[in-house]
Amino acid sequence: MLAESPTITPDIVEQHGLNPEEYQRVLNALGREPNLVELGIFSVMWSEHCSYKSSRFHLKKLPTEAPWVICGPGENAGVIDIGDGQAAIFKMESHNHPSYIEPYQGAATGVGGILRDVFTMGARPVANANALRFGRPDHPKMKHLVKGVVAGIGGYGNCVGVPTVAGETNFDAAYDGNILVNAMTVGVADAERIFYSAATGVGNPIVYVGSKTGRDGIHGATMASADFGEDSEEKRPTVQVGDPFTEKLLIEACLELMATDAIVAIQDMGAAGLTSSSVEMASKGGAGIRLDMNAVPCREEGMTPYDMMLSESQERMLMVLKPGREGEAEAIFRKWELDFAVIGEVTDTGRMVLDFDGETVCDIPLGPLADDAPEYERPYLSRSEYRNWAQIKSVESLPKDCDIGADLLKLMRSPAFASRRWIWEQYDRQVGADTMQTGGDAGIVRVHGTGKALAITTDCTPRYCYADPLEGGKQAIAEAYRNLSAVGARPLAVTNCLNFANPQRPEIMSQLVHALEGMGEACRALDFPIVSGNVSLYNESKATGGGSAILPTPAIGGVGLIEDSSRTAGIAFAGEAHRLLLIGADPDSAPELGCSSWLDICHGRREGLPPKVNLDAERKHGEFVRELIGQGLASAVHDVSDGGILVAVTEMALASGIGARLHTTAFEDYVDAEKLQHAWSLFAENQGRYVVSEPLGSDAVTTLAKKQGIGCCFIGWTGGDSVVIAPNCEETIAEVSLDELRDAHDSFFRDWMEN
């Protein structure tokens, strides 16, 4: 007989995030009224954060397999084969709502959680990355949020000793009331020793290890599955508190135990804590589970089973051990000064049973909690209906008056293009001594003790996704593919963090569905499967004035392999008098300026559809660029994205301290050589393109491009201390010194953070 519980009222049900229909499903599953513990468990397991109830149907359409994929979605992280008996394990997760409420701890525990997802599977974490979205810099709360999030990421990752090697930070008014903090971790493991979460073996002991359980984070998963109201500050107690030094101990203890054969299954306690970890382990193993709640290590007095099951206290793991191995495991965790407790056993009942003070306080069938959780096919707009709803203005005419040099300075000074030095200087990028490159198109870390390296990037262009979710989804994958190719890595697989607003609104659900459609199309065409990910919905805030939704932001984390780590490329020019070439130049393609940064930042016009993505060309150009790098023919490479060719070349010049001269007559086969149209071609954001440099006197790149049918256009050469735009050797359209550009580039964060 179950222990008595307060009467479950409609108000209590609503407070737990369940609608009347879902509560009726609870009643049907149990055949009776739930008690408060059971209601809390259903609440978190059926939250969007844990069940993906609004997205599961569409996520099933994504490509997840390839010969090198060892484990796709469904486990703690994705696993890919990187050769020589080694595997890369990686995932991206969101910690958006907690980071808005309490930015330091929200961001810090986001890093801690994604680290656990990776080392849970047997990998030693080797690199972190992130994707951050903030609101307007002049928003009264934004400086506080930026400072807190950056400090939290650095504070946790630096202390644990995992380098942060890649990331992106963007600003837009759409994130004023709901910032995005997406964290990614990559680890390396022995491919023969991957650990999974399915609990098996009736009678096998269930073990709790790590930190003690407190009341921090209770209802965190439920809070992360709802939009913000005026009471966001009151939700502060739902934000977890992290301890990176304990996490470091937990990593070492887990890896030491993993070196034995004592572990049957292992799962970190992330969102929904002990509830999700125990339910997922038992349901994946087709087993049941019994837990003695009196045995759970607690750090606060008077904690109830409800508190213990819903707590999201950090640095905790749940394991199933082989019988008789408890003593061996306990000795390891005690040595690392961590808690260890046998709190239950695997059963064959297919149920979750919790005992406390001699009474059964929970008895739930596992099926309805996990595999049979609600799944909705929510209504969404067709692409044409969405276009009518979004009312994106077409680009009917382009600006008549352009000062290319002034526009370039305005772009480099803007929050969109400003140097992120203030951010990355707070991250330890070299800890572990295997970091080879940061700050370019992708971070690179050496696979320790080998000649291989992994490349890591995070990418998404939300304004493209808003204007056309399908093309925006394709472009997010394509840009990740380009960034990995630009450093010489073969793109292998993707993780993602799908950040959207309220899925109960058909226009928002349309953004999600069509972005996934575009992502899937790109992944198939590029042989770039999705092996892990996260969905974060209800990213909007009523507090900002009536339902402010974020831009659709399907953040992409890409991982690629460099077989020979001595063959890589960066964005910095290698020397003066190097030829600059545009790979992917297409004389039949007009400059695409819809949704462009130039049109928005320099002319205040958010208009037009995003540039089209030709996936066949993306693959062909990426393979060609990787071939150039592998043969040592390219002295520098940078993909062309936001800001177009001129911004790409400027970033290369600033990275090297070497100027460049762009000869616009080189574009005559590409666009009409009128002065005004040079701006259009220089700032256009056509996809599938790279700027490549090669030493003057060499024509190896152009020869190879011609042989393979790759569009390749000479656009200028390196040298001097300025970026010069000139139609020929005698005339100059624009000239901006590197000193001016660097001052503009550094000014935003310097001025903002000092004021």
C-alpha cells in the first residue's frame, strides 16, 4: 500500500506542467490517483526537456547512420569511429532558462552537464565549445548576462581542465528576454570500451556516486519546458549550483572504475536528476528498478523522496554494477573523496518502486514514463503559409550610395563582427597541451599520442532560419561542413541544439519542422549524419512585452577528423605577395544580399530571403579545399559567410597583420564591373565559397581547379598594411588601414565592458 500524500488538486497538476489530458493519461496508466511523488516524476519525465513530446515525431526523420557511426541518438552522447581503435564522443546541450535567471551558475552547470554526458560513456573530455545568443547590448540586463555567462563557462571549464577551443556569440533583440547558452563537449575513448545506460541483470546493485543531493534545481526540467513570465527571478531556486573541482574528481574516479569490468550500465544525473537517470536506465534495459530513498546521500535535513527524485544537484552519477563489485568500486570513489552508496537493485517488474521509512512511496509502470510518454504532431504552417505569416520584404532595390571603406569599418565595429577577444581570453584554450588552433573557422585539438586531430565548430545563422527555415536549416549544416573543411578536416558527424519558441503556435512549429527538413536534406547530401542533440523549446518571454519569441536557432556542432595533424590550414595569411583566390566562384550566380549583414547593419534593412544552398556544390567545393590543404597547396583558407568576401579577407588580414589588395576587375566575369556593384559582390553572402591564398608564382590551385571543374577566381594578393579595393593597379575605390580596422574590431567589447 502506498504512503499517504496530499490530495492532488487541479492547481497542483497545473503547477507541475501537466494539462488535463496528460493528467488523465497519468490516471489511466496508474489506474488510480497519483501521490505527490508520482505526480512529480510524471511531471519531469513528460516535460519537453526530457520527453521531446513536441519534436520526437520529426526528429525521427533525421539521418543518423554512417559506416563510422558507432552510436547515434538515444544515448548520453553520439559516438563515431576515428580509426586506430579510437572513438570520438560528443554532444551539445542547452542551459538557456537557468542562464537567464542566474547567468554564472546557469552557464557553469551547463558546461558541467555536457561534460558528464561525454565521460559517462567512457571518454576523457578533450575540448569544449559553445554557442551563445544575447539580446541588444543596450538592454539594461544584457551586460550583466554576458559577464555572468562568460565567467561561468570559463570558471567551470578552466577548473575542470578541459580547453574551450571553439564557439560563437551573437546579439539580436529577439533574445532580450531569453538568451541562449548552448554547451558542447568532445571526448576521446577506446572504441572497444564504450559504456551505455541500459540497466540489466536482475538483482544487480544500483549505486549512487559523486556529490550529495540538495534542493537546488528542483523543477529545473519543468522550468526549462515553459516560457518566461514576470516571475523569472522567483525561479532562481530552480537553478543548479556547480562545483567544477568535484566534477574533476568524478571524471577521474569514473574513468578509473571504467578501466575495470565492474560496470554494467552508467548514467549521469542531468535534467530531472535521479528520476530521469533511473527511469532511462531501467526502460532502456527492459527492466524494473527499486530504490531505497533512505540510502540516498543528502546534504540537507528533512529531504523528502519528492525532493530527492526531482533535485538536479550537480556532479552525480548512477551506476549498475556486477554483483560483488561494490567494495572495489567504493574504494575508488572514497579515494577520490566522493560519496558512494548502494541505493537499490535492478528488478524484473518493469516498474519503478521507491521505498522510504519502511513505506512504498512510489509504484509506477516504466512504460508510460519513457517509451509511451506523450508524443504530439502539433499543427504547423506550410512553407507558403509561413512566408505569408513572416511577411519578409523582398529586396526590390539595393542602396544607391555606397562607401565601401566606411561600410567595412561599420561592420567590423558592430556587435555582429567585433573581436571576441574579451570573451576567449577568459577561457583556458591550451590546458591539456593538445590544442593546435583556436579562433579560426574551427578549433583543432590533437588526439593525444597520435598524429591525428579533431576539428570542432559551432554554427547557425538565425536570421536565415527566420526568413526561410528550410534554407536556414540547410545553411547551418553547410556552414559547419565548410568550417571543418576550411581547416583540412573531413566532416564526420553533427550534434545539435534546437532552440525554438512555443511549439503550440503553428508558426513556431513550422520553423522547427522546416528547419529539420533542411538540416536532414543537407546531412544526407554531405554524408554528415546527426548523432546526438538536444531540443530546447518555449524560448520566449512574456516579460518583454507580450510574447517575445527568439529567432529559430538550430545550433549545429560539427566534428571532423584530420588524419595528419601536420596538414591543416588557418585563416591568417602566411606571408606577403600571396595570390588570393575565390573557390566556388560562379559567373552565372548574381550576388545574394537578402538577409545579409551588410544590408542590415550598414543600411538598416532586414529584407529578402537567405542565399540558396547548393548542396552538390558545397560537397564538391569542400572536398576540393580539403585536397588543397592535404597537398600543402593552400597557405591560408577562410570560408565566406557573414559579411561576404570583403569581411572574410579582412579577418584573414587582421589575423596575420598583413594587408590585402582586392582587384575588382577580377570580378568582371562574376559581376558587372561598375563601382556600385563592387559593393554588392564584396558583401554578398552567396554560399559554398572559400577564400584561399597561395604563394605568388604558383598556379597549382587554379590548375587543379580547372582540371576538376571547380569555379576559381583570382581576386587579389596579400601585402601592405591596409585592405585596398581597386579596379586596377592605378585606381583605388577604397583603402582602410589595418590599424583602423583593428581599432574598430576591438572597440565594441572594449568600450562596452569599460563603461
